Amino acid sequence: MILISVNDIIYEVSRYIPNHPGEGIRNIYLRKFHRKDCTSLFEKFHNTNEADELLIKSNNNNFKITADGISMV
């Protein structure tokens, strides 16, 4: 399970990894961002609504942001 946060919303993105067009470019992998806020990088590299729509589809509200990162509710 790979959890990332974008704009204070937590997404489980592990099923998307094989389809992630940027996977491995510049040695950047989604796994490196597990339990981290990815808002600034997401906005920097995703300039279309397509990426936002994919995140919305993967939204899972069973997680929350804490001082220690992302945790399950």
C-alpha cells in the first residue's frame, strides 16, 4: 500500500504504479513518497486535469494526516 497526500487529501496509489507515466523518470518513484505530502511536486509535474481525476478515483477516506505523517483511521 502506497499512501500519498495531495492538498491534505490522502490517496492510496499502489494500483496505479504500473500505469504512472513518470515512474522512474529522474529516478523518481511513487514508493519514495509513501506517507508524505506530495502537493508541491504533484502540482509541479501534473498540468492537466487527468492527473486530478485519477487521484479522485483512488480517494480513500480511511486515512488521516497526523504529526507523524499519514495513519489509518
